[in-house]
Amino acid sequence: MTKPELRKAVRVRIAALSPEAKAEKSAAICRAVAHTPEWSAARTVGFFSPLGSEPNIDLLWAVLGDRAVCYPRIQEDDLVFIRVPSREALLESTRWNLLEPPHRDEHVVGFGEIDLLLVPGMAFTPDGHRMGRGKGYYDRLLAHAAFGSPTFGICFAEQLVPHLPMEDHDRPVDRVFTA
């Protein structure tokens, strides 16, 4: 199956989930993430703003403690992470209906400052191979020399596949969290 065909098939599976099922699965994923040593050790966590087809990781704000949170903002062909004090206070709707923080130089977080990165994807294999939406933003980030922190792929069980067509630029995540 090609990547476009696989993306289409996964979209169909996610669309079949009820809002209640998505909420239950999102809560289970967040509980699992919050009980990891990586979460406990992290001082700065890279979140993503979930689309309606992705698990709601915003539930992790309730167990954030004294951790700092940063969200990605697309700048040209790359992601830049911006520290935000709260999701509601600073995120704005941008292209592709993404919620992103406005770019402020004083809030930019260097890749080396992120202790744990939560990574979205269209599909994952259980061992961490990932297929995104096709623009390569996270693949470029994961391949960046300054980035070396733990990475957690976040997805619904309907997004797990046994095998993905991989290309040289594709980068896996360390662990996959699903429900």
C-alpha cells in the first residue's frame, strides 16, 4: 500500500470513532504518558495542538506540575517551538486549522531544551516508525543534530499498522502510546 493509500485508509478508521471513544482513548493515552519516567524527568515538554482526528493531549495540562510547555509553529519549512504559559492564552488558528503560538523571539525554545517531545502522526508501527501528513516537518526535526530527547508517538489504536513504507528521510519515535 502506498503512503497516500494508507493515509486514506487510516482517515476512514479514525472517522469511524465516536467523540466519546476518542475522549476515552485520549484520556488513557495521557494517563500512560504521565506515568512514564521520561515524563517525570522532563522539565520542558514539546506538545502538539491536536487536530480533531488526533488524540487530545491537552489533558496533560492537568498533570503538568512545574513543567514548561512549548508548541510548534511552522516557519517556512521547519518547526520552531514556542514556550506558552497556557494553551488558551496564546494559541491562534493558522493555516490547516492548526492552533499555533505566535512567534516571539523571547519565547523560542531551542531543540536542545526540549526534554520530551510528543509527536503526532497519521500512522505508526508498534516499534516507532511513523508516517506523518506528508510535509516532513517532524522528520526534519527528529533528524536535527541539536535534537536528541525522548520522543513519544501519540495515536489512536486505529492508526497502528504492522508495516509502513519507509523512505530515507523518515525518522522513528522512541515509543508509541495508543489506546
